[in-house]
Amino acid sequence: MIVLKYTLYGYNNIGVKLRMIYDCAVIGAGPAGLSAAINLAQTNRSVIVFTTKKEDSSIYRAPEVNNYLGFHGVSGKELLQAFYDHAKKMGIEIVHKKVINFYKSGDIFTINANNEFYEAYSVILAIGTPKKTLLENEAEFVGRGISYCAVCDGMLYKGRTIAVIGESVEAEEEAEYLSELAKKLYYVPLYKKNEFHFKDNVEVILSRPKSVYGEDFVNALELEDRILNVDGIFIIRKTMPADQLIYGLEFAEDGHIKVDSKMQTSIEGLFAAGDCTGRPYQVAKAVGEGQIAGLSASTYVKRIKEDLPKKD
């Protein structure tokens, strides 16, 4: 089966450049995300999947999986690789970029992935377990000294003192970018590594962050063994928190994304599947919800396209 990479939409006979609009963008390439993508492709929908590294997936680190039908005793790494191989054989486009945010305008979602922009008629969130706040008072200072994107907000802190908290080694790239702007940068890694190579204005601190303080804006970061006076804090996660990806998303009381039986969220055309929608955090549940989300998105896109103005 040939899977189209994109849908063309526009009127080149009057000089308008044709845009590439995917039928669906899937954020996350775990069991839920790849299941959704496969089912979209099966219904002949164009789909793009955004992910960071396979190693960031919780299933990748599972030494053994015994509760997924037909794969007794397989490691999480082997099972995830089988899912990837299946998707690639179906021609699904997998892009290794972190989605920073996305928004909806009319019938189109615009996705910002590492500051490159993509468009899609629908989106499926398959981002794993919900990210809890890392710091005490973190939620209060989002947009007031707390940021999750170096490229987005870095220029606001030019010539200032900032702290960067990195969940994985990939955060070092964003810290290097920020070090070009900041007067002083404290880098706080949440992973184990023996050597770091930064500019002279960067100080690596191997201490667990606890809380953030400030009045109108952030002015201090509390660690286990000291307090740093800073003008801003960048928390570089493997995936962005769901409430920072798009505004208007509704959550259940337990912090999971609220969905209906079709995996539709509170935003029309936006679906969610897998661990981000609730327990149990199991592969079978994620694959099943991914299938429902993919088929629901396919039906939604069919309706949207039927309502589009016809070209002459």
C-alpha cells in the first residue's frame, strides 16, 4: 500500500503556493502513537509522527513484557522495535523532533516542532504518563520566569542569570544556546554523566532542585544544598507537559487528559490515547486506544474534507 505523505490544498492557478497539510499529526511514538498511525495509514490517511528518542519511552526500559498477547518474554526494547518496524513497512513518516506547542485555527492545526512548522487536519496526543510539576510553585510562575523552551523564550533573558534543569542529555544543546545569551547560567542535570563541556559562564550543579521563589517574577531556585538567585528557570523535559502543548485542553481530576469513548478531547479534531488518558499503564490498553483514536481521527478528517470548498 502506498501512503501519501501529504495533502495538497490551495489554488496555484491564481499564484497561491500550495500548502502541505497532513490528515493527522501524531505526537508520540510509543504503542499508542504508532497504533494510531498504523490505523490511519490503513484507512489511506496521510500521517506524520513526532517523537524524540526511542530510549525516552517508558516501554523501552522494561526488561521483560509478559502481558501483551503473542509476545511473552519479550523485552520492552524488542517490542517497541517491532512496532517501529511495522510502521516503517507501511510507509509512515516518523520525525525525530520535539513538539514545543501547537494551536488550531479554523480546521487546521499548526504544530511547532523544534521551531519548524507543520499543518494537519487532526492531531493525536500519545505522550505517555502525565508530567507532574518538577518544582514546588512551578505552575504559579509559568510565563513569569518559568519556561520550557529555550528557543522560544531565550531572548527574554539576554544578559541575565538563569538556571537550566535538564531531564536528559539532549537538554545540553538548549543550555549551550542559552549560554550564548545569558550572563551566567547554572546547569542542573537530572541524569548521570561524568563530564560536561560548556562555556566559561556555565556552572554545572549536581544537586536536586526543590522549589522556585519570587514575587511577580522568579528570583530564586532552591536546591537541596543551596539557593540560586536567578532571573529565570528553563525546565527542558523530554516531552512538553500537555497543558503547555495547547491551551483549552480539559483534564480529569487525576491529571489525565479527559476523553470520550472515541478518544476525542475537549478540542474538536484533537484526540488522545495511551497512558496520558489514564490507568492502567499497559501496552494492550495503549494499542487499543491508539486504534480507536486513529480510526476516529480518520472519520473526522473525512468529514472535514467533505466540507472544504471544491476547486474549479
